[in-house]
Amino acid sequence: MDNIFDTNHLYPEYESTLKQHFGDYFDSVFIAFSPFFQLNNNEQGELEVSPTRIISLTELQEKNDTFKNLEPFDGRVIYTQNPNYPTNEEIIKDGVIVPWQYILEHGGFSELSEINLALRTSIGALRKDLKKEDLNKILDDFSNKNCIFLPTEGRIEILSLIKIYNCLTALGKLELVVTDEFFEDRKTLNISEFTFSEFVLQVRGYVYFFPIDRSLLFTIEWDSFFFLICGDHELLHYIIPEFEFEGFYCNNDTMHNWDF
């Protein structure tokens, strides 16, 4: 394989184990959960806890002429961005992380993988035979009752980006390379030039992050509610607890679809 940093191999193929994919570069891989969150001083109002919502084909066609000739199909579910989900600025200002462990202990789930399956079901990311609508309903009911906002998929979340900023700043790794999912847009930033909120707004939407010395990698896949932190064992065992990333370390058999 070509150097993963210079080609579009910064996230493993589904058939590969995660540690195997990164084995020539890092000896440890940590699966970090994208956090749920609440808003300080939030009275809910017009805000809704899910970042997506389901719309009808008619609504879609009214919004976008591209789909005007799309024929109805019974098995199709159409998802769109929810305009009543908190803005980036609201999350930066008032967001408070709700750990997956809290959802597990209080939401009616028996293991963390069920939470991931519920989230994947909520965005239509699973085939019909793999969907877990029962788990999705449990999560939907619990999150709505407690005003807990669900994470978005396929992007490292704002509250996680703040942790990454704090982590890299503390380590003195200030030159950061960010790359989009198609490997078409890459730039290097000196994060010391930004406050944490400016940094988040600068890099939100990019999916691959690594300091210029390539000692760490933060990477995510487009339908995922978790991201990977890759690095040497000693470094990860310092930054994971220090900056309170929640998740678990991969073993030699862990794959992308760890929830099945």
C-alpha cells in the first residue's frame, strides 16, 4: 500500500482489521465515540434532538428540482438535515457532553454496541435486515425526554474537535494537516493562530486530521458515529484519559463494524 498520509487510505476498508491497516504507522488504535450533548440554559423551544429528519418525496421535490422525476418507491426513506438542530455556535457556547456510558446506564440499553446500532438505524445507514428499529425507538424516546441531542454522523463533532484542539495545543503539535473525505482539499494550519472556537469553525467538515510530524491521526468514516485516534501506545495512554475521549482500544480483531 502507498503511504496512507499521501493517498486516500486514511480510513481502513471494511474488510480490514483496524490495527492491521495502521500497523506500519501506529501500534494503537482507539475508537472514540462521537458525543451526545445537552445545551446549558436550553428550554428546548424549537430545537430538536436529531440532526436529521425524514421527509416525503413530495417535500424533497418541492425543495430540489433535481428530484422532480424521481418515482415513488415503497422501501425508500428520505432523510434531510434538521433545521431545528443546534447551530455550531450554540454547541460551542453551551454544549455539555453526555457520555455514551450515561446513555447505556440510564437509557435502557444493555451494551454500547446497541447505542451505535440505534444511531446507524436512525440515519438509514443499515440494510433493512440489519436495522434495529426497537433500539432506535428506545434512543429516540430517551433523548427526547431528557433533551439530549444526538451526534451527527461522518464528521468529527464540535465538542470532540475542541478536545483535539486542547490535546494538540498541550502537546505542542501546532502544525495540523486537515483533509476532506475525497482527498481533494488539504491544508496545513497553525492552530496557535486560532482560539478553540475559531479552530472548530475552520476545520468543521474535514474528516482527516494529523499533526505535521504524523505522530497522531484522527480519522472518521462518512456514516460513523465514532472516529479513530491512532498513535503509539504510550502517547494514547496519556491523551485518552487526559482529554477525556470516551470509547475503547481496538484489539487485533476489531473491525469497522464492531457493533455486530
